[in-house]
Amino acid sequence: MILVVEDDEPKLRSIVGMMREHLQDRFEIAVTESLSGAIEVLSNNYVVFAIIDMSLPTYDFIKDKRGGGTPQGYGGADILRFINSETEETRTLVLTQYEEFLVSKGGQRRDTKSLEAMLRAELDERFLGVVHYDGQHGAWRRTLLQALIGLDIEKGEP
């Protein structure tokens, strides 16, 4: 199974559409839009690859009538940490449309390169990096496809 954690509908359609086009139903694709939804899928399924947005709500909007909880600028990092500590084989990639992230309430910011360096220092080799989503037909498609090529497509295992 491949997990896509994304709360932006147009971006999600673009990611899933590209994967269906190139993977041709060789993997089941699970989709969730929140931190709690990702942890639920990861806890109950064998996930070989996870594509994770960085800024995510705490809960799925549909399940939580109050609006999905507080958006977390680094919610994706919490999912990456969960994968790093609770799974043995799941590979990960961050796919974000933001070019920088607010680090503190004081206005300090972190760009995608420094975010990737921070995550690489904390996570193991299954973390493949941070990719900038730059529109439906952007360069991210090639990078994601290259990461997916590393999966054993026939067996559904990394």
C-alpha cells in the first residue's frame, strides 16, 4: 500500500492521478488528510511508501465537525517520526507546495533545504527527502516517480 497524506484537494488529485497513471493499480493507494488519519492507516496496514505533506490538520475534517483540529506547520514531521519509530520498511517523501515554513511565533522561518537537512539528521535512510510541489505538471512528478521505481512493483514490497 502507498499512503498519501494531503489535505489540499487539487494537489491530492494531481498526486493520485499521476500514480494511477504510472503504477497502473499495482499498489493500493490510501489517502488521508490529517496526522491522526495517517497514524491510523500506518497502524493497521503494511505501507511500503508514504507521501506526506508538511502542513496538516490534526484530525480529518469529515470526522471532526469542529474543523479538523489545529493545523500544524510541522504535522508531517510528526508522521515521519511515527514511521521512523513504528515501522521497519516504510519509505517516505515530503511533497510540499510551501517554499518556507514558520518555525516559531517570533517569525523565524525555515526553507525546504534546511527542513530537509533537519529531517535527514533525525530520521533514518528511509526518508528520501523534501520535494517542492510546483503545480499539476511540475518537476515533482519525475522525482516522485524515481522514488517509486525503488519499490519492488511486482511483490508490493520495498
